[in-house]
Amino acid sequence: MKVKAVLSQKPVSGVESISAQETMGELVTRLKERRVGALVVTSGDNALAGVISERDVVRALATEGEVCLRSPVSRYMTSEVSTTTPEDDTVNVLERMTAGRFRHMPVMDKGQLVGVISIGDVVKVRIEALQRENAAMEEFIRS
Amino acid sequence: MKVKAVLSQKPVSGVESISAQETMGELVTRLKERRVGALVVTSGDNALAGVISERDVVRALATEGEVCLRSPVSRYMTSEVSTTTPEDDTVNVLERMTAGRFRHMPVMDKGQLVGVISIGDVVKVRIEALQRENAAMEEFIRS
């Protein structure tokens, strides 16, 4: 299954993002409201600047203490971000997430950010596909 | 594959836990040091009291602000925790995690906490098992 098929199934359309100069305090409010574990970070011109996650919040607090809540997200985000495209296969996305140990990947189409795909999304699709293939082969063997 | 087989493959043995009266500030340090997303919470007599995750940290900060870092983890933990046993099947664990939307499950053996299993652990096992079954059936069909 392609990335675009997964994105089209997600209940919320549009991209969950925060701008690089917003604070970590604003981030925690946004993460709670949206019920997500990470947000894409955009720079002034709406370009992809990075990804920031609840894990980054915990690390910033452990390292700098509560003062981090008044600092911009750009200070703690991951700026070297692996991206994918709507036409990419989710098997490939899952392999890259597992190898790189990250849980979210921005989806880019012709330089524009069009969505975010999570490891939960791709794992679900992968298990369902393998189960379907399995059931089809079992049926074939039986008949 | 059974839960005990997954636990035996994990690099760190022993259970990552924090006691209920420790603070959220202590929790963030522990999460960072251990490189985990959640810890089991134990009460005075080393009994299971709950689970606390990086998501709980974000929610506490968003709701109460930085003062939460000086409050005990017992205030923010999930205390109604689903548990599993070493003899349970990981397919069953994955279904319960997906249905309940949680990522970590304490493993209990005769009332004693013996480990924690994460959704990452069980997903890996499940995908590998389905791929093996698939390959075996493909081989069977070809021959």
C-alpha cells in the first residue's frame, strides 16, 4: 500500500505543525489538544524545518529543567528529518523507521508538506497486508 | 511467540520502575537516562501501582504547568493498568494494546512484576512470524 492511501484514511486532514519560534510550553499544549506524539516544525516561509516529539520535551526538561518551556522548539527539534512521498510504499517507510528508530515521517509532494505518517499507521497496514496474503495462500493450498 | 520469549531477548534485564512518591522531575531524568518512553510505578511494598509515560508528562505540563514537576508521579500515572503474564501469547498482547490504545504492559508472574513489554516488541515479533509463515507457504506452493 502506498503512503497516499494511508493518509487518505486518517480522520484529521491537513498537517499538524508548529512554527520554529513557538515555545516548548506552546508545544505541550498543542500536543495535548491534538492528541498526537509529535508535530512537524515549519520555518517562516512554511518550509519543513524539523520534527519535535514528546520525547524531545522529556529530554529538554531532564537536561535544562523547566526553563526550556520558554525556549523555542527550534532548539530541541530534530532538524535532519527523513521524509517520504505520497507514492512511496509503506513497506519501505516501515523499514526506514525501524532502522532509524523514529516514529513519524513528514510526507512531501513537490517540495510541499502534505502530511505526516506515523509508525502506528504503517504497522497496521503491514500486518493487515501480511494477514491477507497468508489467508489467500492458505485458501489456495486447501483448494 | 510467548511473552517470556520476548522478554528474554531484551538487552536490559530487570524491570524499569519508579516509586509512586517520586516526582515528575525525577521521572523525566529517569526516562532520559534509561532511554524509555514509560516506567512502571511501584508502591511502598514494591507492588504494581501504575504506569507513567512521556505522554503523561506532556499532559501534566499542559494542564498544570511546570509546577507538576514537583508533584509525585502517583498524581499523573495510569493506575488502571492492563497486565499480561510470561505464558501469554504476543498476538493476544498486541490485540489488547491496539484496542486499548496503550504502548506498554507490565508482565506479572504470581503477583510479582517480572518485566514490561512494549508495542514495539510485540509488533516486531508479529511481523516476523507472519513473514515466516508467508515464506513457508510460498515455498510449499512453488514445490
